[in-house]
Amino acid sequence: MKKKLIKLRLSTGMKRSEFAEYFGIPYRTLQDWELGNRAMPDYLFRLMVYKLRVEEMTEEEPDAGEDHQK
């Protein structure tokens, strides 16, 4: 799990402190997960992936008020 978490964080381009703040996770907890000192709950990893995907999709959507006929 720790390798998956590190890969996910690196894919965002965030530093460890930014990633921890973004998800509201204590820095030390994230550090322990990445170092393998503590096991990260599987469901939490899935929620992180889901949040990142949803936010990525919403960034790609055009504004509702924007005129698409040019």
C-alpha cells in the first residue's frame, strides 16, 4: 500500500506536506504510511483516488454560463 500511496502523491505533483494538508491528514500520519511504519486503511486510499478523479473531472467541465457556439 505504501508504494501505491507514494505513486498517487507523486502523480499529483504535491509535496508530502501539501498532500497531507489537501486531504486533512496529519503530516506525521502520512509520513508513517509512506515509510511503512503504519498501515493505511484500504478504504481511505480508494477515497483519495476518488476525490482526485472527481476534482479532475470538474476542472475539465466548461462553465455553465460560457457560450460554446463560436
